[in-house]
Amino acid sequence: MLALLRRMNRDLGSPRGAMVLVRNELVTRGVASVPDGVLVEIVDEVHLPLGAGARRAARRRVTHRDRWTRSGGSGSMERMTTFDAETRRMIDANRANWDARTPIHAASAFYGLDGSRPAAGWFADYEWDDLGPLAGLDLLHLQCHLGTETIALAETGARTVGLDISGASVREARGLAADRGLAIDYVQADVHDAVAALGGRTFDVVYTGKGALCYLPDLDRWAGVVADLLRPCGSLYVVEFHPLLYALGVVPPADGSEELRVRGDFLAGRGAEERDATRTYTDGPALTEATVAYEWRHDVGEVVTALTGAGLGIDRLREDRRLPWPRWSTMVRDADGWFALPADAPLIPLLYALKATKPAR
């Protein structure tokens, strides 16, 4: 096995001292053969044997590598995800944009951190039904931003961790949790690096969504990270804005139109979309710096395919016509505080919820 890994390393031009595994059954067999302290790169879409022409094509295709190192102390493997320079630049721009948004969001009426909006108000009733009892479980909230929903999750009695790319958001979330007397562990990291940032910890439940997946350039990589973070029989719960909402516009257009009109892509495929993020989705002033953000469209089929490809099984998929805030001024408030278009409007999905489980072995 080690001889094969070294040959793959030469074929794919990896750094000196590194080894390469193709993402297939060699991953599970090969990782056990790797000595302590050796860098391993798991590369997608490369198949042996490779001739010279195939090697050059492979290098053009591989813009992402999963890099792992084995810890000599624990013997576990830790994933370190890298992207090509342009994708990394866009991720860094998003980090800066979320740092700049944070003080505006923290002071906004939209989030109601002054107590005007309970943390549980960001959850639909069916979310709690789908999640089930959480007390005593280890729960991770990915891309948690200010930690508003993280607080509601912690209040169930779950041992809760929040992770976000923005240092400003993590600092705000820590203060918010402290004010409420909650012991929530917050970690600043890119979600793609969550396995290493969390020291190889695993969880019973991973929760994410409501404007999170659009900042991920590659769902296959994200799904692999989620699978690594889950314990056997652990569950992922995603509650995310529906692709139709993105096509209609998550925020009102510049002309203030209330028309239900498709203005953007419903399906994935065009790559990154550069946005003028001078104004954020909350009330408050405009940003004065880091005003460019990048988003990637992901349709529901892409999400399902990525998760099943990472070995998770889909347990449940819901679509909801409601949102936790009134995107259109005509929306009507339900008893649970969420908002729906009026009764004479088309019945269209604005949000979806998906539960996926990692197999026992």
C-alpha cells in the first residue's frame, strides 16, 4: 500500500513528503497505512494508471485537495481543506464582509438581541419535532453567525458548540451566550476546516442553514466535512432558504418591487456570483468597507446528492411556504411568529428542511 501511495504522490505532483489517496475505497484502507506526521492528500476525479497526458489533465482538474495529517498522540486523522487561490480569495472576502456586517446585525431590530425577539423564534415548530430530544447530546452549529439559534439549541440542554468563519461574529456570540449564562463553546474557523479546528471532535447532531450553504463553493467537500464531524448514527439537520427564494430574491430589489418575479438562477452551475453587499439584509447603516461578497447557488438535488455521496442517508425532506421574517410586505404573520404570503398568493416553497443520518458503520 505504501508503495502505491508513493507512486500516486509522484504522478499527481504533491509536495515532497506527502502521500496521495484517490477518494474511493483506498481512503479507508490507505489511511491506516500512513505513518505518523505524514501529509496525505485525498484527490477527487483521478484514476490510476495515469499516463503523462492524463497526469497533466488531472492537475488541471484538481483545484481542491483534502489534506490530512495523522496525530501521533491520538492516532486520528485531521482534515485540512485547501482551495485554489481564486476560490480562497472569495472565501476571504466573505469573511471580511461578515466581520463588517456583525456590528450592524448585533444592533439591528431584525435580530432583536435586546430581547425583543426570543432565540426560539428563529425555529419552525417542525424543526423541534425533526430534531427530537436534544438534552445531553453533543451538538454543533455550523456557520452560526451571532449565535442566536445556537442559544435556542443550547437551551434544550444540548452540549453546544458554534463555529463561524467571522471572528467578529464569534466574539459577539460569546458575549451573547455569557449574558444569558449559557456555556457554549464558540470556535472561529472556515467550515471546510472544521474537523481540524475542532480537534477531531465528533457530534450527535450537526445543525446549519438559513443562509449558510450559499457561501460554500463546493457541496461535495462540505458534505465530506459533515460526515467526518458526525458520530455513527448522528444526524445532520439543514434548514435552508429554498432555491426558488434565491431566484425571486432573498432581499427586495433596488426598485423596491413587490412582484413575485424570477430574477436569478434557480439551479446550480454558474459558479460564484459577485454581489454588492454594501447594504445587508437587516435594518441599519450601510457598510463602509469589505462591501463585496460571493455566493454559490445550490439546488436541492445538489444538496441531496452531495450528502448521499458522503455516505449519509436522507431521512426527511420538507418544503415550507413560510419564512422567519417578512421578505414581502404583504406577508402574514402566523401564530408561531413566522410569515407566509397571503392566502390568494401562489403556494410556493420559500424554505426547505432536510435531515440526514450517518450509518452505524
